[in-house]
Amino acid sequence: MAEKKIDFDFEIPFYEGVLKRSPQFFETLSVLGDLYTRAGRFEDGLRIDKQIVSMRPNDPYALYNLACSYSLLRKLDLALEAMQLAVECGYHDFQFMRSDPDLAHLLADPGFQKFLSKVENRPEESVSHEHS
């Protein structure tokens, strides 16, 4: 089944309006951050991801998404730092991580490859992926 085409010109202003009325509404922030990223508005996506991490600083998925935003903007040192925190907080879906197109720039970084090799070989429980 083909993925439904998103009408960014409708969806983004709609969620921005919801957020104006409820600025701390986590679910709206998550959806809006994802929409910004899918629309190629990476700076806006980063702003939302930073806000989410400030609300949930130990959430491995929020930190993972922050790493993705930094990677998309080619801020690789910050992306690596966020990903290290995501793993420390419990993110362990390394198979998904290796195939996530949002991490393409980070995956090409030798420092990240070294980090990934190190953490993939640790015996820890796997965590399912809920990337937004």
C-alpha cells in the first residue's frame, strides 16, 4: 500500500495553530517536528526536537530524533553527542539506526562508526523503534 501523500500546506499550519493554544502539548510537538522534517524544514524540526528534549531529557526516542535533526543539518558533533545520550538512555535499535536516511551524514562519520561498533557489541536488551 502506498503511503498517503501529506498536504504540508494544510497539516503544518493546523498543528502550528494547535501548538499556539497548547505550547507544551507533547503529541502535537512530535507530529509537527516530524512534518517539518518531512517537508525539508530541518531548522524548524531541530527547534521542535530541542523543545521536546527539554521536556523529556532522558527519553531515548526524543534524543534519537534530535540526533537525526542535527545529522540532517550536518552538525555531526552535536548529532553524535545526542545519539550517545539516546543510547545511554536506552535506545538500542541499531539495525534501524544503520538504515535511517535521516542519519546518512552521521553514518558517514568515522567517529560515529567507531561509536556504533562499540555499542552494538554490548550485551543489552533491544528496544523497539518508535521514531517520529
